Amino acid sequence: MGDTNRFAPPGAQVADVIEQGVAFQPVRLWPPNGRIGRLRLLAYGAALYLAFILVSALIGSVAAVTQSRNMVLALSIVAFALYFIGGLVLIIQRSHDMNLSGWWSLAAFIPLVGLFWLVKGGTTGVNRWGAPPPPNGWAVRIVGLIFPVVLVVGIVAAIALPAYVDYTKRAQSGVTR
């Protein structure tokens, strides 16, 4: 003990007290004050869209059975409002992950500007909206990565199918351009 200098700085690495206790915050869909990452935004948005399509099909079948325009209109308005609010909550939480205010999510409705929420990464560590979101599970990864594949296949099909139909019509009629 006599050989050590008691006034020397400690030799061990000392972590910041704030960063030491960082854990992941749970993913909550309400209230919109949490954080979610890009892939989780894609996965949850795709699941929300699929749920909206199923509810719309159910409303269509109710419309066929009851033939009541007012009830179908009311159900459609409620379903769209829930879908819109759910999507807005997801975009607000994604804004929080990028350390932006939730009001910036209104800019996501501008065409092509909304891609910013899919391209820009979130902040690492704690920001003013809390701890980082948890790592993505396998289900979120699968659904989130299938979404761009379906998007590309849909765009290619939208371009290729009309060209193919036009080609077959011209081939059957024997007309060339």
C-alpha cells in the first residue's frame, strides 16, 4: 500500500452514469410517446394495412347482406379513422426515434418526403424520447423485409402486365408497329 499514489486518477474505465443503466424501452402502440425503428415501422405498418384490408372486406360483406348505406358509411369512417390514427402513431414514434418532435410526422404526408422516415437511422442510445427501442425479433424482420420485395414485384407487375396484354392483342390481330 505504501508504493501506490493515493492521489493518482483511477486506472479503471469509468462509464457515464446515464449510459450505464440504458435498457430498451418496451414497444407500446399507445400513447405515441415511445420510439420504434425503421424495420418495425415497416412491419407494423404492413400489419396495420393488412388488418385494414380485412376489416374493409368485412364491411363490404356487411354491405352486401344489409344493403344499408348509412351503416356501411359509418363503419367505413370508423375503420378509416382507426387506420389513420394507428399509422400516425407509428410515424410519430418513428420521428421520436430520430430525435424529432412528433409534429415533424406531418411532413411525412408530403410525397417522397415520407421516405425520409424509412431511410434515416434512429439515434443511438437515450434521446429526449427515452431509451432505444428493443432489437427486432424474427417476425418483425421477416414482415419488414418482405414489404420491399412485394413493393418491387408490384411495380414490375404494374409495368409488365399492361405491356404483355398489349403485346398479345397485337400478336393475335397480326398488327405490328
